[in-house]
Amino acid sequence: MVLAAPTDLVVGRAGPDDWPVISGWAAAEGWNPGTGDGPAFFAQDPDGFFLGRIDGEPVSAISVVTYGPDYAFLGCYLVRPGLRGRGFGLATWDTALAHAGNRTVGLDGVLAQQDNYRRSGFVHAHRTTRWTGVAPTTATAPAGVRPVQPEDFADIAAYDALCTPADRPRFLRHWLGAPGHHAVVRRSGTRVTGYGVVRPGHDGPRVGPLFADGPEDARALFGALTAHTGGREVAVDVPETNPAGIALVRAAGFTPSFETARMYTGPIRPHAHERVFGVTTLELG
């Protein structure tokens, strides 16, 4: 291993059984992955996860998850500490990126890597900041907010499609009902005005997505989600394209912890940035 070179690396697809390795590396980096993310991630694209191995031992990882014929998202880009700077990451990147084909690819990358991503054809779109804090508790449930039920799925999937660059019903079916995930929806009459999910993470709960028509709906959903966390510190990733989202977490007493750069290789489907008060996950968009 000490003398291994990129030519010794064998990059192949990773399966659900490999997910603990990838999520463990992500947790060690302080990314706070969700403890139950794997099934939902693999449901969207079971062929979109890769590991680089030397002599059968995992040393690098990446995901390039496809959403339909036009869009893919890159995440989980990791190399084991002590083996970085030797070309293993780039070799894994080059192999995995071919999975996207001609699709536009998005990513949420650490800011220090922006120049490297640019050299691979990615263009900066905006920053996203992770905010953490313990939200104030409320004595009463926010009006109009209730747990998601199976009969809500079609309406939530349609609402989700307004807020994202691609439809993702396979992912949502798992995300909304995964063990430990708490999903809530707000309606005005029969119309969905927002929904959100909070899930357990390695270092504490994470909210995502938090999609809403406006600040009032977002506050109600956010209050319902954070009330479910038992006074623990919560994390939510807010894009700078939604100033109302930043105002919401500031008002809750949250503070910024780190930033990522959303970047794309090409055009994406227009969507309602003003409704994205919290992105779903930095790993899959």
C-alpha cells in the first residue's frame, strides 16, 4: 500500500453492503451523514456508487447518482486520510463520472476544491451554508402541519419537482418513510404549501429538505421538525439563493458551521429557488 500508485487502483461499483465504509469516512470528516441514508440513496440509482480498492482494500469513494435522462449529482467524494494527494481520488472521479453520460452533473463541494472542480468543467452557481443550533421549543403544534401520510405522496412528489432540477419519486418513497425519518407536510385546503423531513445523523439530527411556499410556511414546518428532535442540536443546509431561509435559521439562534459550493457542468431545469429553505442532502442534492 505504501508504494501503491493510481495504476494499482481498481474502481468498481459499490453496493449497499459497502455503504458503512463510505458513510463512516464521511462521518470522520465531520459531514454528519444520516444514519439511515443508504437505502434511499441506492433506491434512486443502485449503480451510482463507486469504491476504489488496492489489493481489495477500499481507499477512495464517490457517487454519481442519476436523475432521469438529463441530470446527475456527484457526492461522497472521499479518499482515506494518509493516501491523499497521490492521484487515487482523481482516478476514482474519472471512472465514476462516466456513469453520468451526457447529463448535466451537479455537486455541493467544499470551497477549497472549487478550482479542481472548475478544471473538470463545473461552474459555480451559489454557496450553501450549514447552520446548527438548538431550536426554541413551542408549546403548540404549528397550524396546518401534520405528519406525512401515504395518501400525500403524489402531491408531495409534485411539489418536490417544483423545487429541484429533476423528478425523484423513487428517492422520495424511501426518504419520507425511512426508519427514524420524521416527515411533515403543510396544506392550505387541499394544496401543499410545503413539506420537510428531519432524520438522525451521526452527530445529531439533520433537516432536509425544507421546501415551502414562503417564510410563514417554512417557519411552521421548521418548528414542527425541530420540536421532534428532543432539544438536540440540529443541522440544516441553507442555500444563499434564499435570503428568507437564512433569516429563518438566524431567528432560531442557529449559527453557521461550514460552507459548500453548488456547481454544475451545464444547464439545469428551472426550479423555485425561493422555496428551498433547506436542501435535502449535500450528498444527493
